[in-house]
Amino acid sequence: MQTAVFVYAVMWVLFIGPLLGFNIKRVYESQPNGRKKMRWPQLIALFVVAVSITVLLSASLQSTLVSRYEIASERYARVYAEYLAGEIDKDEYIRQSNKLADPGGEENFEKWADAMALSQNGKARFQISDWIIPKYYQDSEWFPDTNVLSENNPVFVVLLFDNGSEQEYFLIRMISDETGANWKVDYAEPATEEQLKQVNYAVPSQKTGKWFTVG
């Protein structure tokens, strides 16, 4: 999520910077007495173009944030990491998690809140696995029954959390709407050893895999 925001911020600067640089002088008109007069039509046009670019990039960013399961899973994991790090309390953690979960899901936030102790140093980190396509595990006794809607919907994702003194793996299932966007969590439980063995290929290495840090 932070990477996507950074990319769009850079794009905004690359668009707006040259726009202002090349046109800021043109909004002033030199007068015979040496003073400068504001050219309001040019200023208004410059303002409209800048706002249009900002709105377009903002809309594109919002579309990206809801259409990628990776970003949705990161947002979900970050809320829990913020709770572990002590940045938000239990009630706020549950409130934010509910916003990211499917209304008809089997989410149990109380269980998550009690699954790990709060960090002692105010920091927590997490890893996100590659996606795991549920249709390949429909006959597995170790995975929950899943209604497969399409080739890549829903998906399983394994999350690893580290609070500085202990680690815990969780398995979540994410489902999107008919447009392939608005990913929501509709299943989340601590991952079992059997599940982790079957999807080991998708779980990043703790030594070389990417960690997201909160706090």
C-alpha cells in the first residue's frame, strides 16, 4: 500500500512540477510602470488543470488500492500489527478490522486480539505470502470449505506476525466482488502446521523475505 501511494505521489510531482514551472510566469503580465498584473484567465486555467490531474491520479490510486488483493491483505495485516505495537487499542483494532472484513464472513477479532501479546518495545512486523488459489485445496481436509467463484477468486493468504518475543502464522481468505475489486477478508484463523506444510512454497523466507514494520 505504501509503495502504491509513493508511486502515485511521485507521478503527481512529475506532472504538477513541470506544469507549474513552465506556466507560473505566464500568469503575470508586465506593465509599463514595471509592475506585474495577474492574468486571471491563465491562472484559473492552470488551477483547473492542476486540480484535474490531482483528481485523476487520486481516483486511479483509490482504484488500485481496492483492486489488488496484495494491498488489501497488507492493509488488514497492518491494522493487527498496529494493535500489537500498541499504536491503537483493542476497540479501535476491532473497528478498523470490521471495515476490511466481509459482512458475512467468519471473522473472529477477539480471538486475534488474544492470540498474541502486545509488543514490549512498541514495534511489530509482519510478512505476507503469495496468493494461494483455493480450488487446489478443495479436497484437503486441512483447509476450510470454500465456494470457488472464479480462477482467482477467492484467494488464501498466509500472514506471519512478530511482536518481538513470539511469532504467529494466520491464514486468511479474501474475496472480491464481481468487478474483481473491493477485496474483503471473509475467513481468518491461526494457521495450522498441516496448512503451512501444504502452502510452504508461497510463504516468504523469514531471513530474505520482505518484512513490513510498524512502530
